[in-house]
Amino acid sequence: MRISLCNEVVRDLDFAAQCALAATLGYDGLEVAPFTLDPEAPHALPASRRIELRRAAADAGTVITSLHWLLVAPAGLSITTADAAIRARTLDVMERLVALAADLGATLLVHGSPGARHVAAAGDAARAEEAMARAGDWAAQHGVTYCLEPLDAAQTNWCTTVEQGADIVRRIGNPALRTMLDTCSAGNGEADSVPALLERWMPSGLIAHIHLNDRNKRAPGQGADRFGPVLDALRRTGYAGFAAVEPFDYIPDGPTSAARAIGYLRALQESAA
């Protein structure tokens, strides 16, 4: 298992410095939130900027592994809305972000963005699922994987468990569309423990990504959650993808939070070796 850093944790640094810090700390790559690249229209980054970003990662000895927080910018997007104009704009942004991921050398996108998937009326859930089917098609065209991220019920009312994510993926039936597990959301919203969920769902082949964060929204090692059993379950089930460190509360600051997390996780890996 390889460990990447979600770049918004250190977004106060320019991108080249983010890459250099992640590499120096021992991360295997960066998971990029597009809004950190452009707060208005990250899906429309020019080709020259895409080349520059990919080169910055390579120059630092790292890679851009994935994209997440896909629908933060531009504002006002929704995969559930019945408004035809907003829906068309949202789908256009999603399609172009898939192309952005491929251009940056990423292999995976994570669709969380809880504010853009609220179900409030009849037809909303069907529209959300149809958007995931479209995303899977675009991902297949670009040779990447699109992951629907289950998020706990405090954040969204659509796809709140791994089982629900797996059911959606199965119904759509596109190998380029998968689900994933976020340890904070799973810890706060699932009946089973994170290790039990991994033992149950990893053999299905439907989980393609992991987010590592404590239930208190801080980095691994900065709360009460024990990540040794999580890493053990990933190892037992043969997971060989990326696990991205994604805290939301940076204590005492972003770079220090990132440093403490990777030190904690590498120590757990070494102790199990």
C-alpha cells in the first residue's frame, strides 16, 4: 500500500513546494483538490498549466495520484438537481475533470463533494446515479478510475455507506466506476468497524481507494482511532492501491499535521513488516 497526501492540507504553499514537502516527508504522491489549482474553473486549466503541474511533481520526485473534492469549484454545481442548465454545467465540469486527471498523470478521481449531491425530491437519486454512470464512461475513455465516495449521514443523504456505494457500482456495471472507503466517514456512520468493512468489501473488487483520517477529523495518530488494525486489514486483503491522508482539522498546522501523519503510519507499517 502506498500513501499519498491530500494537497489541500498544505495549500498555503505553491504547488511545487507542496510536491517537494510531500516527497521530503516520505509520501508516495499527492491527491489534488482541483479548487486549490484554480478557485474558479480548475476544469478549464490550460494545457501549459497542466504540463507545468505534472512537471513540478516529477521534479520533486513524486506523482499526482488522484483528484478529489471535485465539485467545489466552480460554485453551484449539483448531480441531483432537476435544473437542466445546472445539471449540464455539472456534467461538463465532471467530464473535463476526468480529462484533467489523465493529463496530470493521475489514475483515479474521488467523488465526494457532499454539498453537490443532496437528495430533496423525487428523481434526485436517479439523477445522481445517472451522473455516476456518465462519469464511469468518461473514466473508461481516459483510462482512469472514478470512485464514488460514501459519506456519513451528517454530510449527505445520498450514498452514506459502503454497501450503498457498492450497490450503485454494481447496478451501473462499469469497471471504471468503483467505490471507496473513508475511515472518518465509515467510523462515524457505519455499524461495522473499519477493519470489518475492509475484510467484507475488499474481496469484492469494488473498493479502489482509501482515505485515512480520524473520526475527530484530524490526521491519523491525532485522535482516539487506532490505525494499526486498519493497515493490517488492508494488508490481509491484498490492497495495493493508494491510501490518502485527508485530515480536515490541521493541528497545529498543515505541514506539521502532514508530517506527524506519515511518521505515525510508516511506523505502523514498519512494525508489521
